[in-house]
Amino acid sequence: MIKVKDIFKSFGVHVVLSGVSFDVADKEIVIILGPSGTGKTVLLKIIAGLLKPDSGEVFFDGKPLSQMTLDEIYDLRKQIGFVFQGSALFDSLRVFENIGLALEEHTNWKWERKRERISQILKIIGMEGKEKLRPMDLSGGMMKLVGIGRALALDPPYLFYDEPTVGLDPIMKARITELIITFRDQYSKSGIVVTHDLETARFIGSEIYMLKSGKIEKIKTIAKEKYE
């Protein structure tokens, strides 16, 4: 479980977050809605330990992030799969290698085990047969799928998505939305999705919040069971 409590963050005189609080229960997807520039990505990076808040606290299973050692924070980050808005793939690496980056960096697995894990992920995200392609050969939606695959590599319990459906055509948007739901329902992964896409939010969100002017407010919305 993740607990975000009274987070404040400013850059100079610009207040980005002003007392943001919410919880993410196990096997739950929390949606943070809001237009561009409202601080959604900043909030996500604070929760992931990539930025420090000015005040407030983030708890993972009851343990405050601010009291973790550097080694503990390093281990925590391996439990969070981060899907970046622009996919953030390495142009010089093929699909197979991009997905396997975390395995190369954080495990001492033998080649066969790495290959099996990457092949499993390719099947999950529907990219079988595309493993030898480079990012320049992929559409924007396919790049997003590879970014999701890379986030899955270490089988983390938490998945954070930064605008996962922005700029995608309706078919790819539906495909990625279904994947997010599958990760929650079949793989028991908790998640936070930051987006300005209300249509997607209402299908996948267990809890939906609006971030505006640094404040966060819960929206009373019932998520549909299936994206259509």
C-alpha cells in the first residue's frame, strides 16, 4: 500500500503541489487527472523517490520514504515500474534490448533466464516478432508498448504511468487501456496513472482524483469493467 500525505512542492515562487494526500491500496489503480502543467508528473516522481517534496511524506507499506537509506530507496525503485510519457527508449538498442535493460542492470541472471523473461513480456504486450526492431522502426503506440514491457521486466508490484494514452489512435489507446486493467486484475499490480484523458480514466480507475492549482480532490466516479 502507498500512502501520500500532505505533499507540498514549489519551484521558486511557483507552487506546484499544496497539501496533496491520497492512498493507493493493493491491487488498485488510482487516477490523477488534470490538464498539462498542473504538477501530475512532479507528483509521480515524488512518490517514486525521484524528487524530494518540500514537506509531507510518502509511505510504502507503512515505511516513510524520507527515512529510507539510499540502499533501501534503490531497492524500492526496483519495485516500481515507471512508464514514461515519451517512452524514453534507447534509439541504439533493439526492442529486445530495451525491454531487458533492467535485467542487465539489476540481476545476475544467466542469458537463458533473461531471454525467457523478455520473451514472456513480448507475449504479454503483444510484440512477439518485433524484438529485433529499433525504436525508429516503431509507431508511437508500439514504442509505448515497449516502454510498458521494460517497466514490467523485474515484475514490480507497482506500475506508474505518465500519460500512457496521450497521442494514440483509438485502437492502440484501447489496447493499452486493456493492458493496464489486465496488470491489475490478473497480475495483482497496484498502479498510479496520471492523465488528462477522462474517457480512459473512468474505465481503469479504482479511485479518481483531480489535481488543480496544487490541490487534489476525489471525484465520485464508478469505473466501467471493460473498455469498449
